Amino acid sequence: SSDLPETYRAMFTDLPPAGDHDAGAGIFQRLTADITRCRADGRFDRDDPALTQVWAGEIWTMRHGLVTLALTGLLPQEQVQFLLSDMTYRLAVGYGDAPAAARRSVEAGMGDRAGHQPAAPPAEGARS
């Protein structure tokens, strides 16, 4: 719909009026809970519990940035889908997930929307 960018901005980028409920806080809490579950399951590194909030912030920022780029037309939908899939995969591996497990999760989460495989991790010792 033509009002989607304005609706998104009103819901997720503008501050809510004083006294209004911040719907974004609940979504961020869900993301934090998902990361906590991944850590408890041994998928993500468990050494520093404070990283849960940091990682949630990184994922939150990545997703909001991509949505904003898509809604403003600065990137075509196909490129946004590729970046979403690839960046999610790379973040999960960076958080300690096994590459094969991260790939399966991204594929399951993205379904047919991505239309590609996330990039393979660089060879051991290679710089990206």
C-alpha cells in the first residue's frame, strides 16, 4: 500500500506520544528472549550474558535499516532479501552458531523469499 512507509515510520522510528505504550519494547524483548534461548541451547556463545542485549541491538538495527532502505526504494526488494539472509547468517555464525546450523535456520526463516544461499564463511584464517 502507498501509506506503508509512513505507517512503518510512525510505528517504529518516531517516538510514541508521552504516556503511550511503546510497542517496539515488546518486540525487542521477544528478540532478546530468542537470543537467550539460542544461548541456552548452545547455539550462541554463553560466556558473557551481557552480549544478549548487544546482539539483540545488532539484529534490531540490521533489520530496521534494511526495511527503511526497502520502503524508501533505495534498494530493490531482491537485494534487501539477499542482505537480510546473508547478514542474519553472518551474525549467527559470529555469535557462535555452527555454519550449517545457521544456514538451516536462515533458510527455514526466510523460506523462498531469499532465493539464494547465504554466503559461505571465509576459509579459516582468511579475512573478509
